[in-house]
Amino acid sequence: MMKLKGKYTKLNRQKTHVISELNEEHWQEKRTKEEVAQWLASVQRIDAEIQSIENAVEKGGYFQSERLGKLVANKIEEIKELCQKGRFSDGLVVMDENRTYGKKNVVCGVGGNGKLTIKNCFRDIKSLHIKIVAPEVDH
């Protein structure tokens, strides 16, 4: 059980680090990668399973030490695998094109310098809002 607790503590530190990084990244119009979300769900599942094992051991629910030994060994391997998968060397997030947070892009300039052309180039990007501003010119 001590080895399991050590591996579990390492996994929880890794989870805390990932969550902390995600909290920082989400302010920048980014969303969590699917593989990161799945990893966090797997860690949450392991959390519940470890808690269940600890509760059963405290209540004396595991009378066969062989059964407990196999269960602990399996959980140690699952935790090792999750620790490996949780390294995410290619990042935790991707840009979220569906979020705009009310930001607008403004293209300014005198008549004839291509403001409308710029707007038309980007019209298919739904998350990009462009406003054309042209100064009034006295003739």
C-alpha cells in the first residue's frame, strides 16, 4: 500500500500542475485538448478507485491479502501509465476559434487604401469581427 500511495501522490502532483497550467491558458482564447481532458477524467476515476481501496482496507474489507496485492499491483501499473501519458510535450491547449470574448478588429484608413478588401479576405472566419472606419475628408 505504501508504494501505491507514493505513486498516487506523484500522480496528484502532476494533476495539480496540469490544472494550474490549464487555468492560465484558458484566459487566452484556448481550449483544453481532448487527450488532456481524457487524461484528467482517467485521473479522477483512479482517485475514486484509490479512495475505495483505502476505505475497504480501513474497514477490514480485504481479508485475502493475495486479492489486495493483485489489486494494488494493478493500480500501481495504471498510475505509472497515467504519469507517462500526462507529460503532454506538445501542450495542453489549442486555440478555440469559437470564442471571441467580444474582441473586435478595426481597420482604419482613408478611402481607397483597401479596408473593404481586408474585411472581405476575413469574412469566412466567424470569430473575427472587423469594423471599417474611414475618416471624414473635407473636399
